[in-house]
Amino acid sequence: MLKVTFYGHSCVFVTDGRYKIIIDPFLTNNPLAPVKAADIDVDYILATHGHGDHLGDAIEISRRTNATIIAPNELANWVSQRGALAHNMHIGGGYDFEFGRVKLTIAHHGSSAGETGLEYTGNPCGFVVTVGGKTIYHAGDTGLFLDMKLIGELNKIDLMFAPIGDNFTMGVDDAVKAVEFVKPGVVVPIHYNTWEIIKADPEAFKKKLDGKGVKVKILKPGESLEL
Ligand code: NI
Ligand code: MN
């Protein structure tokens, strides 16, 4: 059994009852976050890229809880230099952790961090995470790409997190195409309505996927689903 809770924007908390994992822990300054960074207690933190709305509170949480940050190599080095524990990976590589397997996918986007937001932190990624007998694909921040078909072919994706907010990532129509490529059992839209610039209608996304064999689950921040 796997419990997955949406914390707003792209932040997702996953637990199989034994291990606790958070993806893209942007909580401080996230207007939609239902929890505070100081209340997060996890074993692992997965960071798709260095942008503040994804790396978020990762370093602070790692320092406080000793959680390991799993991230692309350059970002993993960047957080290590700032006192966090890190496990360096890179795109196309997978690794068997104690909780399950993590594989990094491509994501068409940028990645930088730091005070000015201009320190280069390598390539951004998405994650295919197998835990509790289920496989989750968190696309991170990305535009649509044809290789999503491969992700769907190589993995039976039980749950996909797909950005729909447009401007910085896929919008609704491209996200619908992405879901058709990946063919997940369930898809949860993310990365929308945090700010005006990424305003999107999750109901329109749901409607466009009607009858396509995929369950669309719109989660409000703080809501969970069980797989
Ligand atoms: Ni980004
Ligand atoms: Mn973002």
C-alpha cells in the first residue's frame, strides 16, 4: 500500500508505511502549501532541479532530519556543499535504494539555484520511483517530449504527476498528449495555480482525458490518494 499526499505546486509526499519520501519540497513561500518545512520528517528527498520552487526547503530538511537528497549530479554536489546529504545520479541511471528504485528521466527545462538564481546546477530531470510495489512518474518541470512514450513502454506507471500550468512547462493540451504517451493508471495534475502566470483549469485537463482509459485525480493541497 502506498499513500501519496499533494503539498501544492510540484511537492508530493509518499509513504509505504515504512519509508517516507518527499519530492520537490517547496513549502516556505509556497502559497498553497498545507504544511511547514519544519514539520517535515522524511528519509529521502527527491529534487528534480535547482529552481527555488522545486529544491525549496530540501537543504534545511536534510540538515535537520539527515534525509538524503537524491538529485542530478551537479545539483547533488551543490546541496552537499551546503551541508546536506546527497546521492548523486544522472539521467538514464537507476539505483536500488532501501525503499525501492529511482530512475532519472530527461526533462526539457533549465536548472539553477543560489541567491541570484544564476548558479548552474546541471540538467533538470523527472523521476520514475518504484516503492511499495507501485511505480510513480513525477515529470518535474518539462515541456512535452516524444520519449515519454518510452517511459510508458518500459514501465507500468501506476501514477503520473504531470505539470499543466503552461508558460514554464507543458500546458493542458501538451499534458494530455504526455498522458497518452505514458499511459498511467492515474494522473494528478501539478504545477498550476500557484501564481497567476501558471493559471490553468484542472477540470479542462480532466475533461480532455475523458474516455481515454486514464483516471484523472485532481488533488487539492493536503489531499491524499492511496494506491
Ligand atoms: Ni523550474
Ligand atoms: Mn517550476
